[in-house]
Amino acid sequence: MKKILYLLIFIIIPVFAYEVYTPDSYSYDKSGDKLLFVIDYSNSMGEYLEHKTKANQVRDMMNRILPEISSDTRVGMRVYGHTCSLLAYNACRSSELIVPLGFANAGSIMSGMSKLRPRGMTPITYSLKQAVKNDFEGLEGEKHIILLTDGGENCDESPCDYSIELVKTRKDIKIDVIAFNVQNSDDLAQLQCTADVTGGRFVKANTNAELFYSMENMVLPHKNVEATIYTGE
């Protein structure tokens, strides 16, 4: 039933027009870019994959990726699911900007990640709301979010629905999504919708090598870029 609902969303909403970006038409302002990583630290990120926890794989990947990012790019990191609570209300608000957007932030990001442990829920939508509302405050121009998650929303919200509402009033935010070892088809549909609607890219990564390759292509957008976007008429 959920799959049918997601399909209907893309069929019946008339306010969106379909457009495809190719490598020739894709625009990337290397200077002054604003890049926010939104990283999953929910309990499932503590599971082992290829003899290492998924959280540790992400940290190792970030240690390799961060030096590749242009020094002219403001970079920050928000994490979610890194705290746990018996109260669902609190667990679904476990989201924190651990490193505000700024220049030369690689050391701060790696230091912050080293202190985190996977613990809680997966409040994706709440985290995206906080990022859009607070983390880019005072910054003009295009903003870029890279969401990395190993599961779908489990806090009774929909990142797809939120993204559809977001693009009605905001044209300056793009959300790329990496689904890391996500198998549930409904979760994948929600995550792909989140990327597609905002003009971002959606990638499934099931191995450590695929994770690195996917993130590398997102922080260096001139490589193999192809994205689907939906813009208001």
C-alpha cells in the first residue's frame, strides 16, 4: 500500500515539472559552497558489516573524503540518533549540530565523530528541519545537504512529505542521500523521494567501497553527475 502511495505522490502533484540535469548542464559553484553532512548514529549503525561497524566505516570514509573538499567550501556536520531515551519524544529529537558550517573544519569533524556512539532512533525528518531552519542561518546562495543513513525514518514523520513542502518555498537547498546498506523497499522509496524532489542525487551503497565512491562523487560533483529534480512552475 505504501509503494502505491509514493507512486501516486509523483503522479498527482501538478505543481512540479520534471527536469533532468546532465554533466554538461549541472551547475556547481566551487567557491563559497555550503555543505552540511547529516549523519546517522542510530543504534543500527553499530551493526557490523565487512568486519567493522557501519559507524566506524563512515568515520574512516570521512577521514579520507574531507581533505578532498575545496578549501573555499564551508563544511559542517549534524548527527542524529547519538543519544537514547525511554521517552519517544526525546528519542525523536536526538539531533545535534556538532560542527557548525565553517572553513577548514576537517579536524573538528573527525574529533566530534570520534566521541559519538550509535545509540538511538532515526529522526531523519526532524534533523532535516533543524538543518534547514537553523544550520544555514545567515548564509546566502545554494545550500547542499548530504544525508547518510542506514535506515528509514522511524519517528512517525516522512522526509519525502517534508521535502515536497520544502521546495514550495525554498529553491536554494539540495539534499543528496546515501542509503547505506538499506534493504527495506519502503524506506528506499522515501529516501529517493527526498533526494529527487530537492534536485539531489540518491545512491544505494551496500559495501565500504561503494560508500566511499558514492560520497566522493557527491563532494566532487563534476564526476558522473546525473540528478532528477522537481521545480515549481
